[in-house]
Amino acid sequence: MAACALGVAALSLGPVSVAQAQFRVEISGVGGTQIPIAIGRFRDELRSPQPLSAIVRADLERSGLFKSLDASADRLDEMSRPPLSEWRTKAADALLAGSVTPLADGRFDVRYRLWDVLKAKDLGGQSLVVPAADLRLAAHRIADDIYEKLTGDKGAFATRIAYVNKVGKRYTLIVADADGEGAQAALTSVQPIISPAWSPDGRQLAYVSFEGGKANVVTQDVSTGRRQLVAGFKGSNSAPAWSPDGRQMVVTLSRDGGSQLYLIGTQGDIIRRLTASAAIDTEATWAPDGSQVYFVSDRGGGPQIYRVPVAGGTPQRVTFAGDYNISPALSPDGRWLAYVSRVGGAFRVHVMELASGDVRALSDTRDDESPSFAPNSRWLIYATRVQGRDVLMTSTLDGRVKATLSTSQTDVREPVWGPDILGRP
């Protein structure tokens, strides 16, 4: 079947109503080791439409690896020569200061500098000239730079998430910053939207749409809204998963009877059938090196996670603890498998170290779904319910630090963390 363009107009991303987009972030738990960092309000920050220093502070605290000290009273900026020995007596290990200057063309010049207080060392900084609309992104990039300089690992604050929001009978596919802010609607429909998946370059989302009266897989350009039908075969088309190189997908099709995995091109051409069983095989996700696909199958009686070589071969079972394991997600570094396991009637996110097979429960909630790794493999996002509210939750891999992105007015589900794309709009 050749792919064809959907008979709908291209959709531009637009602001979501406040009722949909306004999240409260609640952080619980602390990391085993936290870096005390002093952060002052940037010079002229009150002339900026965004509180840059507060955004940086919130990002770092949400990681669980930092605790912040307020340095605003010292009125520092990136040109300062702060007495680092004094900050050491104030129990600060690092110090951040900066400025934000409005330019004549409407843009802003954002500058910052980071100091290692313990080593009395200037760690440098940057200057970012951005339009007002990108000030939040600039703050997230500053937080990423600080995170990497002080921990040695890449951050993931300047990335995006996608999720599905339901209000009444309307479903909205939403793209937002990793902290839940800056939400924009990619698609609104009276029919369900499920299984969103980011392309590796962060330019497209694949998802399942029911607009044609049955489940079809659609891709959509995030910037322009242009949509394309890539799997509209006879029967059900579901659970898209992009290959790491973005050239192929694995989808679940029932075109030949039961639900099985198929490898297709991004234009909708079938390349090869990956599984052939009397069971239901679905929810595929790729290994980061592209060599294997992990998926859910009930071929053993109950749903468990298996993997199969993309080149062909016999599927091997991966999960053995518990009788109901679904929703697999692989960390970008290939070390971890996250999934949802039913434990005593509760559905909870678990994490397996693939090398050892060791498994630990990540959550203590009961209605977890759709775990997805941050591109730095250090955090997960998933949907759950807390005190009767539907929320998005981020967590460190040890489960010690969680941030709840919650709103009392919406039903949020199926989050997926986007890739690390520095040049994104």
C-alpha cells in the first residue's frame, strides 16, 4: 500500500489554553549526594519576560543532584570577581551569575558564568542571543551546561516531551518543554490519539489516530503540522516505533489476522514481518544500536517482554518476575529497560539493568503507564495518578527523587520524552 497524505490541512502549533497547560511542579525526595550551588538573580532579569535564574534553579533541583542557595543579594553578574573563599564559608560548592540585556531588535543577550567554589576556579560561561520566545529554552540550556560541568553527564533540560491530554470528549496531542511548560497543541480531535513516538531527529511525531474510523498510524511534522498516513492497512495499525536512524518503523498490524510486528518504511511500504505467532505481539521499542526490537507478547500465557533480532531470529523472553509486564522502554545508553509490572493489583514502573537482570520498582503509585527515558538516560517520565489526579511524573532511576507535573483540570497520559536536539526551534 502506498502512503498518502491525509485529507486535512496542515496544523501549526498554537498555544494551549491555560487550563490545559498550567502545571504545578512538586519535588519529593533527595539524591544521595547533592551539590550546593549559589544562584543569583541575573542582572536586569526584571526587564525580561522570563525569570531565567528561577528556571535554571528549578531545573537543577528537579534533577535531585543540586540544592540551591540564594545569591541575589550580592548583585553579581558574569563580569563579577566574587570572593569565592567567602562563598565556601557559606557552604556553596558552585556559584552562578549572569545578566539578561534587551536589544534594540527585540532579542535578548543572555550571559552567564559559573565558578567552582571548592577549587576557586572560573569554569567559564556563554552568551546566548535569543528572541523573547526562546528565553525559557536559553535558561534550560544554561542548566544543561551547569549540569554537565559539575556532574560530567549531559543534561536533558533543553528537551521536549509529548503527551496526550483529554478534556471532555476532546483529545489533544501536546508538545511541551521537559518541565511541562511552554505547552503547544499539535493536534486536537474528538477521536482518541494514542501511542505518540518521537522521530530520532525530533522533527516528527508518529501516533495512532482514529479519525478515519479505525486505528491508523500517522506521522506529523512538529513545526509545520504536515501529516502523512504511513500505516492504514486492513485491520488495526498501532504502536509505532522509529528505528534509531529514523529510516524505518516497527508497527503492530492485524492485516493478516492476529496482531504482529512488521518493519515498514517511513513512507508506508512494508519491508518485512518480524514476528509470526498465534499470540498478540505489540508495543515494540528498538535497542539503541538498532540490532534488536523489544516487544510485549502473551505467547507464554500472560503479557511479558521479549526481544527479537531485527535481522531475523527466534524471540527471547526478557522479563520473568511477575505475571504481567508491559510498556517496555530502552534507555538511550542501552543499559536499562523500564516497563510497567502488575504487583498485587497495582501497576508500577520497574527498571531492569539489562547486563545483570536486576530489577527494582521505581514507584509506589498504583496506576503507572507509559515510561519513557530522558535522552541522557538519567531520568524517566511516566503517567500515573496521585491523590485522585492524573499527573506526569519524572523520576531518577533509583526512584529517590521524583517531580510531579500536575494539574487538577486535565487528564494527561502517554508521555514520551523527545531526543536531545540542540538546534531545535
